[in-house]
Amino acid sequence: MPPEGFHEVRRHIRRNPRPRGKKLGGWTIAGVVAFVWLWGQVFGFGSSDSGAETNKPASTPSVSASSSR
């Protein structure tokens, strides 16, 4: 009879498997990062007001004002 915490498999004594908590694997983390990156590429992260002023060109009149000489 094997000791406590062990079992016998084909005449070999092996340790019993331990219960593990659910962990995020490397591929899961990579998938989440890729999803966030793609979401940012397609939909963007900020609201429509946040970057509106920095991206707008300076307003110029459509007709140039005549200068008095």
C-alpha cells in the first residue's frame, strides 16, 4: 500500500495530483492583449470629445481677406 498522498501506477508509486486554482495561461493573456489591441484599432478607446480639439486643423476662412496696401 503506497503512503498517504501517493498512488500506485503499473508497479510505480506516483504522487497524487494536486487541486489547482484556475490560472490564466500564457496564451490566454496573449489573446486578451490582442483583443484589446484590435478593439483599439477598430473602435478606439477615448470618447469623441477627448481628442477632437487636438486633431482639428486651425480654422481658416475659405476666402482670403484682401489686405489694404
